[in-house]
Amino acid sequence: MNFVQIKPQKLRWFLSKHPDVVILDVRTKDEFEGKTTHLGRIKNSINIPIQEMENRWSELLPYKNKPLLVYCSQSHRSPQVAYFLGQKGFNKVVNLQGGLSVLKDKSSLEKD
């Protein structure tokens, strides 16, 4: 594995310790915008759906040496993207275990 896992209860701590973190939501655009689910999204996150990652990953190149937090709704998609980005040379990739569905502390979220 070429990425780190972070438990949901450590998210707020992680964000406070890494103010330069790039936050990547890999859910669909409709999920991200709250049209199909109402889980919210992590503040300041950018959305590149997993289905588009192969063609759009280079958009993340300016952040290659910054911490990169990847998440989705249930942590089925985000580990795949975290691994993929690690293979592309991103060396500070962190996956949110369990995704938004298990996040109990909602203080880091924006509403849909």
C-alpha cells in the first residue's frame, strides 16, 4: 500500500495539522452536489469522480508534494484512487477510512 489510512474520528485533528491539505472527493458529481445523497462534503474539497480519474488525474499535479486527502461515501472508491495516485508519484496520499457515511463529527462538512 502506498497511502496512509486515517480514521474518521481523527479527521478534524488531521485537517488542523495539515492546513495545506488538498481534499479530493471521488464521488459522482450528483453525490458531491447532494442530488443523490445527503452526506455533505468536506469543506474546500474538489470533486474528480473516480470514473474520470484516469483522464483528469493530471489536474492534481500542482499538488503532488502536498498532503492529499481522498474520500468518498463508504470508502469503496477512495482507496482505489489513493492507490492510483500513489502509483502516479503522489507521496502524501491519505484515505479517509469508511468515508462520509461513518463520519460522526460533522464539523468539517459543508451542507448540500
